[in-house]
Amino acid sequence: MAEFLIANMAPIIFVSMVVFLLLGFPVSFSLAANGIFFALVGIELGLLSPQLFQALPDRIFGIMSNDTLLAIPFFTFMGLILERSGMAEDLLDTIGQLFGPLRGGLAFAVIFVGALLAATTGVVAASVISMGLISLPIMLRYGYDTRLATGVIAASGTLAQIIPPSLVLIIMADQLGKSVGDMYAGAFVPGMVLTGLYVAYVIIVCLLKPSWAPALPSEARTLHGSALLIQVLTTLVPPLLLIFLVLGTIFMGIATPTEGGAMGATGALIMALLRKRLSWPLLKQAMETTAKLTTFVVFILVGARVFSLTFYGVDGHKWVEHLLTGLPGGEVGFLIVVNVLIFLLAFFLDFFELSFIVVPLLGPVAQALGIDLIWFGVLLAVNMQTSFMHPPFGFALFYLRSVAPASVKTTDIYWGAIPFVFIQIIMVALLIAFPQLVTFGLDQEEKIDLDAVKIETPTFDYGAPATPGIDDVKGKMTENNDEAAKAIMESLKQEKAK
């Protein structure tokens, strides 16, 4: 029995952790408990050393001193202030008026505002709840199909997963050991492409089923002409300025993601103040929610570090690497299996759990196969986005259910989300087929062939002058009369004449 445990400790630990998670135990405590229990078992069997636990305080302190993770509370606070100060309501009202005359105009407005909120708030819950409260009753009132309306709102809210400043991209960069700025730059184009695919789907629905997405009647469009133009400018310019302040400074290298998050939080406070919507209750509520989310993330990360300490101690990472690198098809086989695995796990786990548990195990294997980790991280982030959308545990669907009218059936919300899940799967396939969508514009590491490097040193006779003579230079001239060699010869002639 002892020999069996020693030989199979890594898979036993992994399966045990999955069982605990599926039974519904809290993630952070499941990870930490498994790590400590199997560490004690390993010590008892002589597989691990008792000194293993001495590394634990340093690993936990490493989490607390990680500057990258500071961006999480900053961006969360920024998003909550903007959402609670009514920015989403103003945007949806204004953009809805702008697109109202078009068939499917409200759906286009929801997608556009969803992308804009994603680029300012970065919080899925805030986006879905805001649009569910404001847009869903209006869309249903003017004859939109229930499944189309709920699907568009849920999918547009999940754009906060992939469009910077996304929280999952911060965690992904930290777990893969890459720059958050590079991860943001790599995810920007895929986020825009995914938004375009959502728009294309609505256009197709409008062509095939025009009754599902009617235009707004004239009595519902209260703003026209210059009044609409002024409203659009005054509503859109502040969020766009805030996006430039946060993302523009990060992309240009002026600010780090943490500094960009701090500027964004400050900008959100200023915007709320200018709108005369900043109050102590709002500020207190935003700070409490930010503290809860940050504590949630840190506790999961601490549990993951305890688990990984034991898992790596029994060479679990080597077990995973041998398991995945031995798949048929090499890199392609690895990518197919990983994406199917992430998609299936996303039925039961959210992106925080997937990022802290699965990604650290997959990253070293991807690196060993020569896969670009920025591209790999964005690919996984798009795949994890489905965890918010597909039944039965899609959090975006739960958020929408909590604010949807009682007349909207839960089954309608589920069915409405399915087409957008397929769109996200198509996006995953596009990223695999066209990795340039991510890597375009990123600084590529210069690859140097060490075997081709030659170091040549001049050889001189002892006692000879350090400066080579004219004959030496002549011998090194190329047949095409190299101009540089000529210049050196002329210089040497002048020196000798002196």
C-alpha cells in the first residue's frame, strides 16, 4: 500500500482536490487542506522532508508583496464607482437613442455599451447587472425576443473578461510569469473581434427573424439632431478619456498596470464627483465590495500556494508535463486537449479557480512545447469566458436571473446564452488558426543561435605594437573594396607619415 501511494502520490492529490471542489467545499480551504494533509502523509511515508513547511511562510509572504496583484483592488474599485454612479445608465440611454432607428438597434447598443463598460470597469457582475436592470425591460417592452435579449445582455457583460483592464488577465499574467501590459496588449484585438462577432450574429438574426429585434418606435426616441449629438459627446467623452488614461498609459509604457489602476480609480471618483453622484454610502459600499473581492482572491491564492507546495514536492508538475507532452499530435494535440479540458471544467469552476489551479500546471508544459505564453494566456482567457455563459453554473446567467423580471423564464436565459457560447468557441478556433491576432504588435524576443556565435580576437606577436599594420588591414579587405577598410587604411597611412 505504501509503495502504491508513493508511486502515485501526484495523481491521488489531484483527484482528491477535484473531488473536494465538486462536493462544494470552499475552494481556498479545499486547496489548503489537501496540501497540508498530503504533505503530512508524504512526510510519514518518507517521500517529503519536514523542512517542506519551512518554505510556506516565504511563499505566502511572496503573495502579499506581489505588486502586480495590487491592480485587482484598484480596477475593481474603479468599476464599482463607475457602475454605481450611473455611468452605465447614461451610456445605455444615449447609445440606445442613437441606434434606436435601426432594426436591432437596442441589441447593438447593449453590445457597444458592454464593450465600453468592459474597457472601464473590468467587472462582469457590474456590467451584466447594470444592463439587465436598465436594458432588459426596455427591450422586452418594445417586442424583442426574450432569448435574444437575455443572450445579448449576458454575452456583452462577459466582454469584461477579455477586454482590458480584465481581472482575469492580471491573474493570468501573474500565474504565467508574464507582463500584465503585454497580456493587455495581446487581448485587445481578440476582444474587439469577439465584439464584432456578437454584432454579426445580431445582424444575421435581424435578417432572418426581423420580428425578434424591431426598431424603436418614434415616440420612444426623445432626442434628435443637435440635442442627441451633445448628449452623445458629453456621455461618451469622459469614459473614452478614462480608457485612454488607464489603457493608453499602460500600452505606451508610461505607467505600470498598478499605476494605471490607481489613476483609473482616481478618474472614476472625479467623474462621479462631477456628475454629483458621489456620496459616502456609495463610497463605503464600493470599498466594502472591493475588500471582499480582494480578500476572496488572496485566500484562493494562499490555498493554491499551499497545494502547489506539496504537489510540486512530489513532482506533480513532472507528472502533468509527461501526461500532456506525450499526447499524440504534439503542440496541436496539447492545445485541443487543454481547451476541451478548460471548457468542461468551466461548467463547474469559475475563472478564479481555473486560473489558480489549472493554469500553473499548464504553463510549464506550454513553455516546454515552445508555445508563446502571452498567446496561450489570452487563448485560455477566451475559453474561460465561457464559464460565465454556459449552463448550469454560468455566473453571468445567475446575475441576469437575479435582476430579470419574473416573466422571463430561466430556461429562456439558458437558451439565449447558447448561441454566444458557440461564438466564443469560434473565437477560440480563430485564435488557434491566427495567433497573429494576439502576437501582432508585441515585442518579440530576439532568438540567438549560440552555435553560430563566433568570437574573434586579434593575434599579435609579443613586443609588436598594439595597432595593426597596413599589411594586416590589406589582408582583411574584401574583394569589393570595403569602404570601412579603406578608411582605416587611410587613417593608418596618415598616422605612419606623422
